[in-house]
Amino acid sequence: MKTTLIKYGLFGAITGFVIFLSHLAFAKNLSFSTLEILGYISIVISLSFIYFGIKHYRDNINQGIISLGKAIIIGLLISLLVGIGIGIADYIYTTFLNPNFFKDYAQMLIDEGRGDEVIEMTSEMGALFMLALVTVIGFIISLISGLILQRKN
């Protein structure tokens, strides 16, 4: 199981890192709404490795059998690695490429009337938020993948 987690987790983490950082590199020319959509697309693409990791484990490691619980565990562990990759990309972006991102985003929310008081975010908090968000979405994808791929004796 360890090699499956590392292989598919790293594939997802690298994919997430590259896609997330590449669309953020052009962020100054894009609206926050567009960035949000691109962010979710990059998360889902990166988390697609959960399905392939569970399938690989079931078919090649565990003789065609996998329980829903085992599938969810594999998926969550892969999603943690993906979350780390995306969190690192977010940290790099908000620390080095666009240190004013959170200020600009907060100002946009205030200007649009969507927040009178906005929590001041740091790059570290943003990276941890991305890790948590990716893990939650990863759980949902793990559950769906596990339901599709589960096979018992």
C-alpha cells in the first residue's frame, strides 16, 4: 500500500503544484472569480489520482479486492499529499509572487459588500486552509471512488 500511496500521492501533488502555481503566475491579469474556478479545477484534476491509486491497489496489490474503508483510507492519504503540494504552491505564491494577495482579496470582498470584517490571512494560514480544503474534497472523491471500485470476496 505504501508504494501506491507514494506513487499516486506524488503524481497528484506534483500535478497540483504545477497547475496551481502556473495559473497563479498569471493571476494579476485574472479576476478573483476566475482564479477561484481555476483553483477548484486544479484541485479536482490533482485529486483524480485518488481513483487511479485505489484502482491500482485493488487490481495489482490486493488481488482485485478492496473494501470501502480501505479505499477511503488510501484516498485520504493520497489527498493529504496532494494538499501538501497545493499548499506549498499557495504559500510560494502568497509569500513571494504576490504578497498582497490576501489584502487585495479582502478589499475586493469589502468593496463588493460580501464582508464588513475580514480575517487577515497570512501565507501560512492560506497554505493550511488549502491543505484542509483539498483533504475535504479528497474525502468526497475517496468516498465516491470507493463506492465505485469496492469489491468483496
